[in-house]
Amino acid sequence: MADIGTFTETISVTSNSTKIIITIINMVLVGVTANTVCALGIFGNIINIAVFFTQGLRTTVNISFFSLAISDLCNLITIAWFSICVNPYLNADPDLIIFPPEFQHLTAGFPHACFARITAWITVFMTVERCLCITFPFKIKEIITPKRTVITIICIYLFVIAAMIPEYLYVYIDWKVYPNLNKTLLGIVFITDRVYLEGLSFLLYSIIMVSSFIAVLFFTGLLVFKLKQKNELLSGKKFSQSNLLSRREKMAVVTVLVLASVFIVTFTPTLLFSILGYAIPGFSISGKYRDVFFIFGYAAFAFDASNASANIILYYILNSSYRHTLHRLLYGRAA
């Protein structure tokens, strides 16, 4: 026997005025902002994948950027599906066979969380690699090889996906009756014996996200320090040939530094969202502060979409090799 959980009770106790406010915020942050950014970002990341694949996956930098583009593309697809599920016009469709507020939990919400954290840890890996590149410019190719990069990124994907599995062991999609709607729709159903699994994936994902955020913050700061130190050595001419970076490596360092900075800014709302979930009792989908929970959630989705979509602009501005390859793909020649 399954213990049926529903969000309709949560929705029904929310005042009409609050519902209107949340709906407006939802339409602005998710319906307009996130949808627009997602559409552009999906197109942009498909281009990123094509560019890095065309350049060849023979360098650690290209492998990392290629893997990041795949993660960002999947992330944006889940956000786009989430924005469809929370669209009030879709919920009003009488022919709908799903209950979107619940259906999105397993088909959009957690998959989005998964790919967002994969993006986070790939960013951590790239910042660590660039720090090592500045510190050991002539040994970096021995320390981090293309093969080791592939293995590391595969491990990141597998580990983060594995952390999502407990959620799917106690929650599943099935037909259920919604008394308030007088309908039988596809929604989420909980198994009876779920005490050891409930909330485990959320806890793991919170730990993964917070630790990745701290790691990116630390290594980005270290990267800035190393760059400043390197520039001081160069300006004072107190350097040896082994301290020099190639133009390509410098470009990669700057690109990763900007990507990491954008990540820090855009992931801050998501970090606060997770921390508040543990720090404030009732800050949940069915708790006392559920209205604020929804608003924070919508904002986090919009910022996540921005982070996943901004890369193509950064690559085009900062990376001349990317520009040349893109122009060849689009126009048959390099600009």
C-alpha cells in the first residue's frame, strides 16, 4: 500500500491574495525570464557542444568545456520543463492527465538539481586545473592528462546522479485522486516505509552544492592570487622561462576565472535557498513559510538558467579559438 501525498492541501490553504502574488512572481521569474533565457541557452549550448567537438576533445580544457556544455544543456531542458509545469495556464487545462505541481518534482525539480550540481563540480575541477596550470605551467600536462580529465568528469556525473537515487526509491509517479479537483491525475505517490530514505537526496544535494560553492569560491580566490603573483613576477622581471604561460593557457585561465565568477554570483540564491531549508523550520513546500519558499525557488531557477546560458557569450568574447571555429561552422570560414 502506498501513502498518498498531495500538494493540493498545501495549495488550498494559501490565501487568494497570496496565490495571486505568487502567480505573478512565477510568471515573471519563470514564465518570462527563465523561459526566454532557457530558449537562448539551449540553442547556445548546442552550439558550444558543436564547437568543442569540432575543435577536438584532445585537450583537458576542451574536454571540460564540452562536458560543462552537456550538463548546462540538460540543466536548461529541465528548467524549461519545470517552467511549463508551473505555468498556471497549463494547470487550468481540463484535458490534462498530470498534476503539474507534483509531476515536475521527479521529472524537472530533482533532475535540475542533479545537473546544476554536476555543473558546479565541473567548475570546481576547472578552477583547480587552472590553479595548477599557473603553479606548474610545464608539469600540468603530466599532472592532469586528457584521460584523467575524462575519468574525473565521468566520476562527477556518476556520483551526483547516484545521490539522486534515494529520492526515486520512495517517491514514484502514479494515478491518484485529487478531491479538490474532482479528478484522477498522474502525481507523486510515496511508499509507506520511507522513513530512512525521505529527505536523504535533498540532504546529499545540499552538502554537494554547499561544498562545491565553497570550493569554487576558494579556488577562484586562489586563482586570482596566483595570477596577481605571476603578474608581479613578470613586471619585476623576476621570472624564469618555466614561469611563463602560453597565450592559449592564459586565455583558458581567464575564461575559467570568469566562468567561476559568474557561477558564484548566480548560484548564491540557490545556496541561500538550501540553507534556509535547514535553518528555518517551516521553510518547505508544505510548511509555514511555503509562500516564501516558492518565491525563493523561482528566483533560484531563474539564476540557474542564467548561469547555464551565459557561457556562449563568455566563450565568444574571451576565446579567439572559439570564435574562429564558430565562424567556420556558421560561414565556412574564420572571421
